Amino acid sequence: MSDRAVGSYSKAWRKFTTIVLPPIIRGTMRHEWSGQDHFPASGGMIVAANHLSYADVLALCLYVYRAGRYPVFLAKESLFRIKVIGTVVRGAGQLPVYRGQSDAALVLRDAEQGVRNGACVVFYPEGTVTRDPDLWPMLSKTGIARLALATGAPVIPLASWGAQDVLPYGSFKPHIIPRRLVKIAAGPPVDLSEFADLPIDNQTMRAATDKVMAEVTQLLAKLRGETPPAQPYHAAIARREARQRQRQVAAAGETSQSDPGEGEPGESDPGEAGAEAGEAEISDGAAGS
């Protein structure tokens, strides 16, 4: 377990961030907030948020701070190796995530200890920026349920909308003139009491995670004024379906080429096959972006 597990941080660096970051964040985006009264004034807590853009990290920083809590994020380990930025995030007590390494689960232990020590841990259950083409939350990983059930800490669902207009995913050029509006709403703690006496196994964690993300999705639906999909986007299934469509299109093309006659019964129209191929390419691109 790393030093982060015992909640070590520099008070000076945290003070620095509370002085420097708020005016920068306010200068890059406008905000419309609600639900900060749901945050407990003290004690360990978990914030479960959707993830649209790297810009929503900044928006959440200010939102959580204005709610009276200092945010502790689970951040990619590579961020800690960047000069200056790494010094600041490490000094402020953020938690590094070592993706693809055997000790990746250590961050959950660190987060658990942080929650037990009274930290406000901000969690992106999806694990990354959403790949849903319509920007709804994806099927999420179950780490948040493990953390919540192990600690008994309140889980505050939170949704944000608009950060993708400030900095679209994959872009390094922020749009700050004019300032875009970022909406954030939090709800009351998710009731996970039905899972309290159950074993913390895969089935329990999946059900608890889905319940948390259902609350997040409903908050997002209100911010957007739209109806969410019945089922969350599953990136692996979307890629598999796109590959299957491509194979079907390819097979249809081969059949058409082997029998080039025109107008015979059961024959594919090359124009239709081409249109289907184009649709498959678009779908696969959306699934893999």
C-alpha cells in the first residue's frame, strides 16, 4: 500500500490549489450548479460521476470544493510523472491508478483507506471518458461498489453536461471564448442498504454499480432534457456487432461479384451493398472512438 493510503498530502499544496485553480476554472467555463446540499459536511464519502471530457475534472474540482469538501481523484499514473503537474497532484493527495499492472487494485485499497480517514473520493465508474456516441454513461466497472460496500460511506451520484463543449475528447484545443456552460447536479446518497448483508462478490458488485449509475444517468437526463437509453452502452459488444456487420457486408459483396447478372431474383443491388458498407464503417468508427 502506498503513502497515499494513509491520506498523506501537503497542506501547502492543497492551499495552493484552492487559491490558483478556482479563478482559472471560472475563467474557462460558466457553471450552473445544484445539489451541493446533499454533500455531508464531514466524514468519508464517495462521489460517482459520469465522464465526458478532461475538462469535467476541473468543473468537478470547483463544484466539490464549493460544496465544502476537498476532492480526491483517482488519476492516471502517467499524470504523476509530468513535471510540475505531477508535483502538484501528488502533493494534493490525489491517488495514482496504475493501469495494466499487477498492482492496479492497490488504488482501491488506497481509496478505501482515504474514505475511512474522511476523504471525499471522486470516482468515474466508467473508468474513462464515455465512448457512447450520444455521450450517455457506459456500462461501468464495479470498483465503486466494492469501495462503497467495504466502507459503508455514502455514495453521492453526480452528473455533468457541457464539459465536452469546452474540450472535446481527443482534442487538445479548449474552446473558452465565449465561455461554455457546464451544468452539474448531485442527488441524495444512493440507498445501497439492500446489499449490506450480501457477500461482496461479482453479482453483488454489478447490481450495486448498476444502481449507482442508474441514479447518475437519471440526473444527466434531467440536465439534458432527454430520455436515456434503456441499456447502457457496452463498448466491447458495440465493437463485436460492428465487426459482424462488416463481415455480413463483405459476404454480400462477394456474392454479388460471383454472380454479376442484373435483375435476377435474390440478387443484391451493388448500390445497396455499398450503402450498407458505408453504414458499417460509420458504426465501427463510433464504437471504437
